[in-house]
Amino acid sequence: MIYFLILAATGFIAGAMNAAAGGGSFVTFPVLVFLGLPALSANVSSTVAMWPAALASAWAYRNDFRAFGPVPLKPLFIVSVIGGGVGALLLLYTPAAAFDRIVPWLLLAATLAFVFGREAGLALRRYVHIGPVAVLVVQFVLAIYGGYFGGAVGILMMAAWSLMSEANLKVMGPTRTVVVAGANTTAVALFLFSGQVWWIETAVMIAGAVIGGFAGAHGARRLSHQHIRMGVIVLSVVMTAAFFARRWL
């Protein structure tokens, strides 16, 4: 019973985090690994578990989509869907042992992206302005990363978008949610037949994540974004350190 309560609580927290600030994979993936799943299966199961929550959050934000910059939502969504599928295929053809070795580095990259991605995007905009085609190319690459691993991919996307627009995070947030959901949809469609999904654990986590996704989307309008962000940063640093220790100690 404690095992399933941990899974449900993890799903709820991750779903709420994804809806409010991103970074839910910093919870789901490590918990699944520390509960005994192989790293590759944990990554696949985490993506499948968080997919319904992403859809729930996108639905909760359905009245908040706003246009910003020169690239409309539709092309961003299309390249994200395609890129997510490419990333998922790369993951499925990565040997499990190799994936296990690069996991700490993926978490480190995701943590740095979460901590510095937004500020880096704002700083670069002082010197660099990229056009619509370049944004779509960057979006495609980020979607591949999202399908492969996905940690902090929403933050990376908003950092890239900040190079073409002065829109704030509240405006970008709903678009980030629906675009990440699109990328994950393609990845999940491939993962369902991969044999890597641990279905019992995934199903329990889905239930918690859907509720958390709705709660996070509504709660994000009331809670301080800075407090949510700091919580995700602390958690991501701890989890990254734990995976490096697990690998090398």
C-alpha cells in the first residue's frame, strides 16, 4: 500500500509542477528508478504517466492561449509532434546500459536549463534576434530532446521563444503546456508498444498526475511563481546529485 501511495503522490506532485512551472520529470523519473525500475523503463513509464496530466493541464489552460512573436501556435505544435516522435525512437534504440550511464548528465543538463534557461534567453535577446524559421528549427531540436528525455524541456522552449518575443512567462506558459503535450503524444504512441512500460506503476501515477495537472493549472494563477520555481530547483539539484552518487559511489 505504501508503494502505491508513493506512486500516486509522486504523480500528483509532478502533474502540478508541470502545469505550474515545469520540471515534473525531476520527481517521476527518480522515484521510479529508486523504486527499482531500470532507468530506460523508468523514463518511458514516466513519460506515459505524465501524458494524461499534460493533456489535462492543456485543457485547463484552453482559455488562456495568447499569440506572441512571429510564429503562430500551429507550426510550433506540428514540429513539436514530429520532433517528439524522433526523440522517442532514439530513446528506444539506445542500449539500456548506455542510457543508464548518461542519465546523470541528462539530469544535470536539465537542471542547468531550468535554473538558467529563462535568464539566458532574456540576456541573449539583447544581442540576438532570431526569425521564425530559426525558431522552428530550434523547436524541432528541443522536441527531439523532449521525446528522448524531456527534463526541463518546457523551460528550454520558453528560453528559445524569449529570443523572438518580449512576452512574459504567464503568456508563454499555456502555449508551452500544449506544445509539450503534443510532443509527448507522439512519444507515448511509440512507447505504448515498446515493452518498456511498467503498467501497474504507470497507471497509479497517471491517476495522481491527472488530478495534479488540473490542480497545478488552477493553482498557478494564485501561487507565487518564484516560490514554485525555487522548489523545483532545490528538488532538481538534489535528484541530480543523488544520481551522480548512485553512479559513482
